Amino acid sequence: MGDRDISVYLRPLLRTTWKAYALLAVALAGACWYFYGAFIYQFFHGHRVTGQGTHGAMWGTIVANIVQLIGVSHVGIAISATVRILQLKRYQQLARIAEFVTLVSLTAAVCNIAGDVGRPDRFLYNVVMHGNFTAPFVWSATVITNYLVGSCVYLYLAMRRDIYLCSRVLTRRRWLYRALALGYSDTPEERENLERTVWWCAVIILPIMVSVHSVYGWVFGLQPGRPGWFNPFQAPYFVLGAIVTGFSGVVAVVAIIRRIYRWEQFFPNRLFKGLGVFLGFVTLLYLYFLFSEVLTGLYASPEAERGVFHDLLFGRFSWIAWTATVGGMIVPFWVLFVQGANPKIQSMKIVVVGAVPIFFAMWGWRYLITVPSFFHPHIPYKLAEYSPTLFDWSLVLATYCFAIFFYTALVKLLPILELPEHFVPARPVRPPRIRLATMRGLGFFKRATISFTLASGIGLIAYGIHSRFDVLTPAPAIWISGIVCLWTIPLQVCLIPGFPSRRHMLAHRARQEPALLRPPRPLVTAVGLAERSSSPAIESWVDRHQRAHRGIRRRARMRVWA
Amino acid sequence: MQKWGMVIDLDRCAGCQTCTVACRTENNVPFCGDGNAWKGRAIFWNKVITVRIESHGSQREGEPSASPGTNNHAGPRLRFLPMPCMHCERPPCVLVCPVRATTKSVDGIVMQVPSRCIGCRLCQASCPYSRRYFNWQEVDYPGTLKEAVNPDVSIRTLGVIEKCTLCVHRLQKAREQARDENREIREDEYVPACVEACPAKARTFGDLNNPDHAVAKLARSPRAFRLLEELGTFPQVSYLHESTWKSESRKSVGAEDEEEIDG
């Protein structure tokens, strides 16, 4: 088994082939095209370079892409948080890969929003400083900030021990990991503290994740002015769509990573089968939602509404709709279903063959949610056809180049697999010796800062909401800073040393009375040895006793590897 | 406080587009340049569209035909529908604007602040009347038109939304004049350019809150209707027409032959 060898886990960090550099270079070129080519060109020449128009599609491929990327970002943290809360050990190594997907696609989505608005120079400042409480765009800015900050905090804390191990094990870029570990020294208290904090972060972040995609549903669903959008169903529909998109995206990413790093033992076929079963189930559910929506739109709906859905199924968009639905949902569903129902089949390839068309089909449906409504306005204007220009497509492609670049960089810089607990560095960082009185002081300090942050965070959010109609107050800036404030609490919990633990107290007493160090008091001995022990036998003995005494059993269970 | 509103008599409208031209010159509406009109990017704060009405002889009883040319013949008739901003009482665009670039003023005008706008086009998407225009390209005033720019109205930049403001700069002027002379603003002092220019006197403008004013009387007339009343936006622009306006009977004509004005 490779899981005894840490180099298997850290494969991406240890060796980088020319292929990786080539991929990075190509992706970087694409990203540069996005930022320095397309974005700047559009900034100076206006959106006429796209295919959009006022009487016609005023939103086009890039909005479809924003919805798609937000959808992909949905699932990373969902997988990670679910794995953590439900303790699904088999899927544990999926967590960080998925979290990176979240981080990357959310960033790419924000870049796309900046590429879609007419004045990216004003966009962030005005939304934050002059934000309108009733606008879905402001809600989206709020929830995206919340989600981005929250997932960064969550990702960092969940990765902190691994970064620490990297700083002890790796020879290259040690300074980076040492800086990122922020003084972590892997004492049992620290570990337990970290585990508990990360668990609570997972609990908090799940509803936030649902909120992000609901808001995107409401961007469309709250508009009675456009037929085909006004729909109470839109928010859950978007959340489900996000799960489908995100799962198919994550399946593809995991398959590529497994292929490149030959990590069959961490991502066995049966794991893919499990993902495939779930993906097939949500795809079926999405088809059901879709049917319900289309039936409502066609049956006896208002004329304009019927026009949209007729156009969708039988008109100019029918080829996208039918290709996406049949080729990208129904057929892949059966592929996944056949595998899921047959106990003999366990194959990564089948799942990937099912997942990739689903990803593209979802993109197609995002496009179909956005564009057709513009072709059936309530007032009979002369309309211009929408054909996305080369520029539109290059923006979309370049966004994915940026995402690939960012993702590859993350994989090459940070440990992408969780390092199991049995890896202990040969020369661990010695925790700083702090005097007992200082520890007590720090404990009070920690409680004070956390209470203060909590109070000011809630206060800022409350004040922001309270002053939402005041034109002179930058209400969104206030409540967003409140949210960011609250997200520093998990960091404070983990970074500031608190009150001295029982272990510390005992160690202190042991220094006072050396007689306590005799074996009949194993806990104290354990402490004395744990910090600088060299014998594995003693270490395991120490570990056993510490666990028994400090109630770390739950964590220990979670860290058992298949 | 006033509530400015407009009534447009469709039976008087001849489709001459004078209102459109007057609006363009008054408000410095930019030209969209070559190759943009056919992509639906031409900007019209006021646009006259041609609509086909399927007549079913639905003229109301007891009411004389307002325009002498119309008969109760079966078959479709062409109507011109001048479309300014509707200045809704419950405007969806104001709700969705993320930066408060569009607001409902106290006297009922839906305002647009182009220097605040970020160009997200949510208001455009939310407007059921599609009365908002995005600047898809740099502003262009060909030839001598550069010298004819109205100094009272600021020129919009690339990437922002613009729309009909009921010539609010005229209101500001009239209000200042009235303040100087220490009196209330008179009804006839403030009239938008399209109303002033209409040769057929199809447009009536004034304070809807003043029940004696012609506009309020006309807005209450049985011939009056508002566009898309079912959406609950309560437009302050109403139309007069001798037959009922049926949603199922309207259909665009001339999607191919309608002439767009572009530079």
C-alpha cells in the first residue's frame, strides 16, 4: 500500500514534468488573453465586440458561463462539508480536490461578471459603496463574498496540518509552507482544536453554499418583465442545476488527477461508481424539474411565456435543447444507471463518459435559460438575432484557461491530498514554551478578541441592514465587512493560543514535582515524551494514552484510511 | 407634489417620428455607428413602433371614432405606438439596480444617473417595455452634429444605460425660474421635447395629481389604457385608442422592412 509512503501523497509537489509546464504555459496564455486581450479590448471598445444587442440578446454566452461557473463552485465545498459532517471516509480524499474546484471556479465567475458589466472600473466600488438593498446583484455580491471568504478560511484550516507537514518534509519552497502554517506545531490540543473548528465551519458553510446559487436563481426568477423567467421554482431549480454541474465537473477533474498522478488507490473505481450513481440521480431529478417547467410553460400559460417555451422546444433553440437533453442528460443518465444497477461494473471511464456530456448539456441549458427570453419581449420590437461572435467564445474559453492555470498552480503548490494522521515528521516543530501565567493571559485575550469580533461582526451586519435605505451610508460595505469580521473567528480560534490545557498544567506540575513522571501516571509521562520522543514504541504508547485521556477518539476514527 | 405623466392618443399619431427626432436632438442621443443597428443596438429614448391590430369591430358603443380614417372593417390595421419610458409607479428597474443609478424621483420620474451606472443591464432585462438602452460603443456624433449637442444634457459614456427622463433638465430650468420669481411652477412651463414637437398634438403632458389638468382627465377617459397593466407596474404614460388593446391581437409587422434610424 502506498499510504505508508508520504511521497505518494505529495507526488504533485515533488516532481513537475515538462508537460505540466507546457499546460501551465498554455493556460497562462489563455488567462492573459482574458485579462490583457479580451477584457481590456472590450473595456476600451465597448460591448459591441460581442454579439449582444439591446433589442435581441442583452445577455449572452458570458452570463450563461457565469451561472455555470457559480454552479461548479457550488459543489466543491458541498462535497467537502458533507464528507466531514457525515464522516464518509471513502470520499475523504475527494474533499480538497473539490474545494480547490470551488475556489477556482468562484474566482473565474467573478472575473466573468467583471467582463460582463459595462463599466468594470466602477463595478466593485459602486456595488459596495452605493449598493441597493433590493437588488439581487447586491445579494449576490454579499453571498459570493461570504462564500469566497468562508471557503478560503475553511480550506486553509482543513489544510493547515498538511501544510505544516510539507514544511517539515519537503525541501523545496519550505519558506512558503512555513509561512503558511502560521506557527502550527501539531500538538494534540492544536489538532483537536483545528478539527473541531473545521467541523463547525463545514456546518456553517453548507447553508451559505445553498444561498449562493439561490441568489442566482432569483436574478432571473424575480423578473416579471421577461417571459420564461418569472418563476418561484427558479431558486431550487438553480441549486439542483448547480449540484448536477458541479458533480460532473468534479468527476472530470478527479479523473484527470487520478490519471496523471496514478492515484488509483485513493480514487478507486468504486468511488467513481458512487459519484456516478449520485450524479445519475440528480440528473434524473433535474430532468423532472425541467419537464415540470416546460409543461407549465407550454400548457396554458400566457402567450409570451408559451412563445418562449415553444421556441425552446420547436423553434430556433430546439437543436440546443434537444441535443442537450437527450445527448447530455437522458443518455448519460442511462449510462450511469446501467453501471449503478449492475454490481459487476465498476469503471471510472464509464462515469467520465457519463459526466462530461452532462457538464456540456448543463452549459447548454444555462444558455437556454438566459437567451430565449430576450426573443419574446412583451412589446413587439424588431429583434436582432443573437449569434455569439468569436470574441464571445474566446472570452468563455479564456475563462476556462484561467481556471486551468489557477487549478494547476494550486495543485503544484499545495498538498491536494489529506495526509493521514500516522505521518509524524521526524523533527517536529517544537511548540513554543510559554509561561503558565502568559498562557492564562493569552486565554483571556483570546476570549476577549473573539467576543469583540463576534459583537462587532453582528453589530456591523445589523447596522448595515438597518441603514439600507440611507443613501449616504455604504450599507453593503458595512454588512460585508461584518461578514468578513465573523469569518476571522475560526482563524482566531486556531491561531491564538488559549488557556493552558490540562496537559500543560500537568507538565507544569511535573516540572515542579519530578516524582510525577513515574509510569503509574502515564499521562504526564506521555506529555514529557511526546514532544521529543524518538522511539516509535513509546510514541504509540503515548498516543494511546493521550487519546484515552483527551477524548480524541472521534477524530481518530475519522482518520482511519481504507 | 406633482406626478408627471403623459397621455398619447394613438388615433392622432401619424407615425411621423417627429417625437423621435426631437428627443434625439434634445437629449443628445448618440448614433450607434455603422453595423450596429441591425444588431439591435440603436438607441431610441423615444421609439415609434408599428403594430398590427387585428380589428374585430370592437369600437366601443356610444363613442365616436376619434380619427376619421378608421372604419370598422375587418382585417388588420396598422397602428403606430410611440414608446417613451413608461415611468412606472412601481418600476422593476429601480428594484433591481444594484447601485441606485436609477431612482424614482418624488415627482414620479424614473431617473437614470449614467455616471453611477455599472452597465450590468439588469434594469434592461427587468423592464417589460424594453425602454432602456445600453451604450454598446463609444458615443458618436457624425459631422456637424457635434456642434448641435445640447449643453443641458450630459453625454453618456461607453458601457452605461440611458433612458427617457421626461426631459428633466427642462423641469429643472422651469423650477429654478419659478423659484426666482417666488411662485409655484406653472403647468405649461415644463413640457418634454416630444410633446412640444408633436405636430398632430397626439401627446398631452402634465401633472396627473391635478384633477383639472387635461392629462389627468384624459388618463381617466374610457378610451385610456396602459401597456401591460397585468404586470402591475402602473405606468404613468397612458394611451388613448378607440378600440380595446388586446394582447393576443398585437403582432409586430415590418420586422424586415421597418427602417431604423442610424448614423
